[in-house]
Amino acid sequence: MRIRFSNFLDRVSEFYSGRKGLLPLIGIIFIVVNFLLRLFPATWLSATDCFLHLGIIIAILGFLLAKAL
């Protein structure tokens, strides 16, 4: 189990080392989607700001990974 997890982390690290701006870009897209959902406040997602929180977490993790890699 430990070897598989280590191999998974190696593959993810290799993938994101060449695409350092991908996770922050995905996070920003989630934040924009949340803004667009707020224009139509009839859904549960717009009331909870789920995409906003998810986008902020993904963007922060992306910036931290970009700094580390």
C-alpha cells in the first residue's frame, strides 16, 4: 500500500511540475462559477458558496505546490 501511494505521489508530482499554474487556474474558475451561480440564487450551491470555498482551497494548494515544485 505504501509503495502504491509513493508511486502515485511521484506521478502527481511529475504531472504538476510542468503545469504549475493549473491548480490556481482551476481554483479561479471555481470562484468565477460561484459568482455566476450567485446571479441565480435559486440553487443550494449558490446559497452555501460551495464553489467559492472549494476554489479558494484549490487555489491556495496550487500556489503552495507551485512554490514547492
